[in-house]
Amino acid sequence: MRQSRAPRVARGLVAASVATFVALLSHVAGGGAMPGWLGIVVPWVLSVFVCTLLAGRRLSVFRLSLSVTLSQVLFHVLFVLGAADAGAVTAGGHHHGAITLAPLSGETTAALYADAAMWGWHVLAAVVTVAALYRGERVLAALRTLAGELVAWWRRRQPVAVLSPVPDAPRAPLFVAALSVDDAPRLAPLRRRGPPALRVL
């Protein structure tokens, strides 16, 4: 995955997850039945694709609102399709085997034709989701900028170690200066001192 696509995929994944979760809450709060795992996973996967495609390099309220709305519609429609259990039975006692439709149950009717309260919950959930995602991403961007500024300030406050050459300590001379000719008269008396030379027989 290229570096430029990583933020878009992350933004789409977060938007789809939050939108699907809030849509599930609003659906149940609006009177709908709790869907099975398939009714949650399939809309979420499709919502990830939709939100990733609509996510741009920069945060856009329009694209975010569109992705959240599509996520809620996907969840509600796919849940209704999975929950519809209208059956068709063959009427007995007829020569032509006429097919009669069984009446829809109250739960199926409520799922197929969502009332105004449920759609009101979905609209409220969409508004809350868009606001939370938009503000949340802006807060994260501000925190990231603040963290960068704090790191830069901390680096400026640290003492800079200046590498200066250490002066050499004075060392004792390794050689004795040679005696000059002028020092010979002063050293002459010193040369005669000492024990007398032994006479060799």
C-alpha cells in the first residue's frame, strides 16, 4: 500500500465503522429488530469500500456526509432484505394450483416500511456521526500539530554540546638541553670534586 493511500484507507475504515455502529444503534432505538452477524458484517464491508472511495486527501464535510449517509442506507436496506420472510404458499383445493401470498407479519412490515420515527433516528444518527467524525479528525490533527511543536520546543531547550579541542597539559621535556660553551668555566670546579683518583701500580 502506498503511503498516500494509507490515510484514505484509515479514514474510510474509521468512518464506516462508526457509521455502521451508530446506524445499528439508531435502527434498534427506532424499533427495528436486532440483525444477525451477516446483517452487520456485509453492510460494514460495503461501507468500508464506499467510505474509502469517497475519502479524499483532505477532510471534506460533503464527502464525509455522503459516506455516512450511504453507510446508514446500506445497513438499513441490507438488514431489511435479510429480515424479509414473506412466504408464498400454494392454495389447496384449486385445479390450477393458484399461488396466494401469505400476509406479511407485523415485524416484516415494520422492517420493509420504516416509519417516520425510525427514519428520524437514522437522520439524527447520521448528523451525530458526521459531527463526531469531523470534529474528531480535526481534534486529532490539532493534537498531532501540538505534539510536533512540543517536540521541537523540547529539542530547542536541550543544551547543545559544543565539541571544542581540549588543550594539552604541559608535559616535561623529554631531553636535556646541551651545555653551551659559556657554561664550561662555571662548571669547572664541580668537575674536580669527588674521591681522588686511584693510582694504578
